[in-house]
Amino acid sequence: MTRPAAGALLSLMLLAMPCVTADAVAQEPVQCGPEDEKNEIVKPKNKQTVPAPSPGKAMVVVMYKGIMGKSYQVKLSVDGQWRAVLKKNQFSFFEIDPGVRRLCWGGRVAKRDDNYLLLTAQTGRTYYILGTFRDGITELDSKDAQKFTSDYDYVTFAVR
């Protein structure tokens, strides 16, 4: 085949390919955890401080900085399991095993496809995660996190 013929054939093949637009490659929101699981926030009476992680574990502290107005329930999953359920101006904490962990921000206000964070958890360390309506989840240093945990209410959750 001659060069001009090969070029013409290639051009025809490219024209025949379906056009892919940004809308076509947009993903559905990432499923963070079991969607049919209903959770209830539990507010302990006593003020809680974040403990050091148990031997062989890492600690995750998650805080939700809500926006004015209604407070919708948001959830944080680790490797597909819900580990924290919060409303605005609340925090929670839990232990995880060391290694690469996929944290995902889910719930009514967190239906985007970029609401996840890969965390390489190390034994004995504490990680502070801040969730917001607009920015998803980000990791904070302990100094910045202190203002949230001192001002926010500690909560846990139960499966209904």
C-alpha cells in the first residue's frame, strides 16, 4: 500500500470512530459503602478526647464542617464499610489496620465521583480527615485539626 493510500485509510478509520465527549466519560458517583444501610447518629453525653491508637493499629479522626442551613447526614467509609456517620460540626474517630486504605465520603451532600482519599496508614499514627460540602475530604495536620475537635461534638453511629 502506498503512503498516500495508507494515510487516506487511516483518516477514514478515525472519522468512522465514535466521538467521545466529556459527558460520555464522566463517571457515576463512586459507591462508598452499602447504599441500603440506614444509620443513626449517637451522641454520647460525655466530651471525648481522641485516644492513642492501640498497638498494631492507626487512628482516623473524621470531622464534618457543614454549611449554614440544613444539616444532612454524611458518611465516611474505609474500604467499602461505613466507619463514621456525621452531621455538621461533628467528629468521630476509629481505628484501622495499617496499609493502603480507601476512604470515601458519601451521603446526600457527597454525591460526586472525586470524594475519596487513598491513605497509607502506619501503625501508631493518627490521621485527621476533614469533610466539607464543596471540597470533599482532605487530610489535616494535628494542629489544624485541634480547633475542630475542641469545638465540634463527638458522635458515634448505630445501624438501624
